[in-house]
Amino acid sequence: QVQLVESGGGLVQPGGSLGLSCAASGIFFSPYVMGWYRQAPGKQRDMVATITSSGYTNFADSVKGRFTISRDNAKNTVYLQMSSLKAEDTAVYYCNAVRPSRGTNYWGQGTQVTVSS
């Protein structure tokens, strides 16, 4: 059974930092493109950042320079480090694992990030 388990969400003040983790199980992790997406109330789910098996990263324009994504293939874990957080970063953050060559696509259950004073 495939599981993506996010952790690290919570409440943070504007300008603060927060780190998210996503631990994967039930998949051969290293070939997967791992990503973080977010969904605010009443809005669609949008890509935040992705990282390929070789470490190539891609970021949404709204988070460039503030967020970093990394992965540890030995731990089957992907991370999202967020800094200079803004109120508009408030959303449920979802971990995603996709392997296009196999047509497999998995989602975590999401973790809430709230940026508020």
C-alpha cells in the first residue's frame, strides 16, 4: 500500500519560516518526481515545487526565492523549506509522487499551513 505522509504544518507569523516533510512508503522512491502542491479554500490545487530524481527543481513564481525543495532518497522523504511566509501562503499543502513512465500518481492527505499574526 502506497502512503505519503506529510508533517510539519502549523501556524506561523508572517515573515516566519516553516519546514514540511513527506515520508513515502510502498513505492520505489528514487525514480519518482516528488512535488508539493497547495490548495487554499475555494481555490484550485496549484503546484508549489517539484524535484526530479536527479535533483532538478521547479518552483511556482509566487514562491521562488522563498521556498526550497529537497529529497533524501535513502529516507524516502521529500522536504519543503518555506521562509518569508506571507498570508497568501496559507493553504493545505499536499505531497505528490508521480512516475510518468509508469503512469502512477499518488497524493498525501495534506497538512495545513496557516500564516497569520
